[in-house]
Amino acid sequence: MLGLPCSVNGNCASNQCADPDGDGQKTCVKGPGDPCTQLIECYNKKCESGLCAP
């Protein structure tokens, strides 16, 4: 589930585990093509035109 703590990609339904806000805590985030409104929602911190960019 998005926003939940994780340690590896396999812990997340999105298969994306990252620390996009740089606070030292990895969480489940959105992957490429998923809808977004903020950069930190996306695995690679790239939200373009409302979607996480590849």
C-alpha cells in the first residue's frame, strides 16, 4: 500500500520502494505511468502532466 514503510520493492503492491523525500525512511511509492500530484509520490521524483514519469 502506498505510503507504508518498506525495505525492498517486493514489499509494495506498486513494486516501488524508495525514499523520495530524503528523510531516511523508505516507503511504498508510485511507479511510472501512475497518476500523481507531487514529485515525492513517484519513485524517481518526476511527476509530469499528472503522471509519474519513467
